[in-house]
Amino acid sequence: MPAWTASDDGIRIAVRVTPRGGRDALSAGTEEHFAARLSAPPVDGAANAALIPLVANHFGVPKRAVSIVAGDTARLKRLHVAGDPHILARIAQALYGDRP
């Protein structure tokens, strides 16, 4: 499965999370997922709480437009980002540059 796929109301992205990763950053990972480094620990949902605004900020959408749809307690998570799928896909592609 690719790192992102378009849907009718946005895109779905796969993100591999590294909690306690020093600073918060979202970057290209593999062809199958983005990579997110979070300073928050993986305790009591702190990493998930930090991931939502990081993704929202990167894609230029409000926090309420980002939701975790799978992998709530796993390192590999699936998120839905609501918005114009074409614009969101261009933003996702920009992270990867020439890579798919």
C-alpha cells in the first residue's frame, strides 16, 4: 500500500511514529509510510495527541480535519486528512520529491 491514497473527502496516509524522537517532524519515509518523529512519550496517548497537530500543520488543515483511523496503539498508524484530495496529494508528493 502506498504512503497515501486519495479518497472522496481527503487523503489517507500511513505514518510510522517514533516517540521520544527529540523534535517533532514529519518527513518522507518509505514508499509505504511517512516518518514522524515526536518529542512526546508513548504514554497515555501523548504521542497521538502530538501527531494530530503535526500532520494538520504540515497539510495546512485544522486539527479537527485529521483523525487516526487505525493503529491507535501501534507505531504504524493510518490517518485520514479531510480536505481537497488533489491539494493534499500534492502536499504529500512534495515531501517525497522525485520518489513515489
